[in-house]
Amino acid sequence: MKTFSRPLAILALCAAPLLLTACGKKEAPPPPPEPTAVPAPTATPVPFKVVSVDLGNAVGDDKKVKEAKAEFEPKDTIYASIATEGAAEKAELKAVWTYGPKNQPVTEGMDTIKPTGPAVTELHIANPKGWPLGKYKVEIFVNGTSTMTKEFEVKKATPPKK
């Protein structure tokens, strides 16, 4: 008959769980928590507005005046390049051209646009008979509200330089 000593039995009982865990598969650590998604900032639309108005006697394909000026000759076509920014479902740009100290109406021009960002719109006036000499003004309206005014002058044609 075999006898076991008590200390040996206790050692066997204590070592059994250690041996089982050492031989068994280790559990994978839990995955790191998902980062909480921070919503991307939504771009707030820039309100539509007129940024600048330049006058000149010629425009490029980009509708910008080639050389900004405030003095014109009687036979010049006078262009207004209206730079805008922002977005709108629809924007009505109107230019009201006037003459003299009493702001006598000359004409008005209009263009309806659907802006989605920076843009340039061109409106112009021409007079084949020639513009009377004097001071003029163009006032730009957006959807019926005045936004900007530019003054200019028509002067006597300068003779060509020799």
C-alpha cells in the first residue's frame, strides 16, 4: 500500500491549475475600444455677396476687366466686372448706369446667376454715337438691394502719341 504524504498532495493540487493554464491556449486580449467618431465639421455656406466691382474698356475670357480705370473716352464700351463669392440658389445682379449730378438714367443691365462659389459677372454699356462728357455712376444691386457703387468719368479723347 502506498501512502502519500500530505504536503505532496497539496503541492499537486496547487500545481495542477498552473500546469493547465501554462499548456492551454491563452485568451487574446480584448480589442481596443472603437474610437468615438467625432463628426466632421460641416462647412457653413458662405452667404452670397458682391466683393468688388472693377470698370474698364475691355474684358478677358474670365470676364475680368483687362485694366481697371475710372476715366473713359466717348466711344469706349464700359464694362463692369462684378466679383462675387458665396452660394445662392439664384441671384439677380443688376447694374444701373446714371449720368451727371442729377443721376439721370442712362440704362440698366441685368444677369441672373446660380453661384456656387467665387464668380465674376460682366455687364456693360456702349454708345455708338459716343458718351457725353461728364461724370457717371454705376450702382450694383443684388436681388433688388444696392450693394456697391462706382463712379467714373468720360473725358475728351486724347490724341494718339507720336
